[in-house]
Amino acid sequence: MIIQYILLGVLAPIMLNLMHLIVGLYVVTQRGNLISLGFTGIGMLTKSIAMLFLTWLGVGYLDLDFRIYIPLLTFFWFFTHVVEAFVIQHYMNQNGSEYIKSVIHNFNKTAGV
């Protein structure tokens, strides 16, 4: 019984966000930042559908205790989602044009950051 909580509450959201991160890295490095923003918007929709499916599978179909399962699922989904956001942002900043980088640098100098 505990293996179901680990598989669906911990490993499933980690694998979901890992697959999304791999595709997101491909998109941002090979297709550019603008396409990556579009992919991020679509990714929000697909990950939301996957979370609804995992919730239904765990609580509705496998009768897992929602007081244990839902906090596990949402914590690991949110944590890996934040990690994914920082990784994608790093690659987007590396992929930016020199003009945008100089504008940001000049703004930071004038703002005293």
C-alpha cells in the first residue's frame, strides 16, 4: 500500500516535470525564447491535466487516503515545478540577444542593483 503513495505521490510528479524539463530545454536551446514561452503556456495546461488525472487515479480509483496522498502529490509537483522554472530561466537568459542583455545591464546600473 505504501508503494502506491511513493509511486503516485512522489515519483509520478517528479517524472512528469522531468520529462517537461527535458522537452523545455530542447525548445529553449534549439527554438528560442519566444517559442519556449509558448511551450511553457501549453505545458501549464498539460501538467494541470496530468495533476487532475493523478488525483483521480490515486483518490478515486485506487482509494488512497487523500489526507496523505494530495499533500505528497502537490508538494513534489510544486517543488520540481520551481526547480524547472529556474533551470529554464537560466537557459533563456543565456539564449537572449546582446541588445536585451545590454538594456538589462544598463537598467541595473541606473537602479543601483
